Amino acid sequence: MFCVLVFNVSMLETFLRAFANKSVVLAKTRFAHHYPRGTQYGQ
């Protein structure tokens, strides 16, 4: 039971990290439309 709980927590952490990375990529591409290339956000 405890092992299943730990496994679910690690899966949830991995999912949250992937979701956060996807959000960061979406935010960067959205910022890239507002900021010119070469600035901090427009890469």
C-alpha cells in the first residue's frame, strides 16, 4: 500500500513537472509574439 502511494506521488510529480514545462513553453511562444527576437523573452 505504501509503495503504491509513493509510486502515485512520483507519477504525479512527473506529470506536474511535464505540465509545468509545457506551460513554460506555451508562455515563451506567446511572449515571443509580443517581444522582438533577441530580447530576453523573444528567442
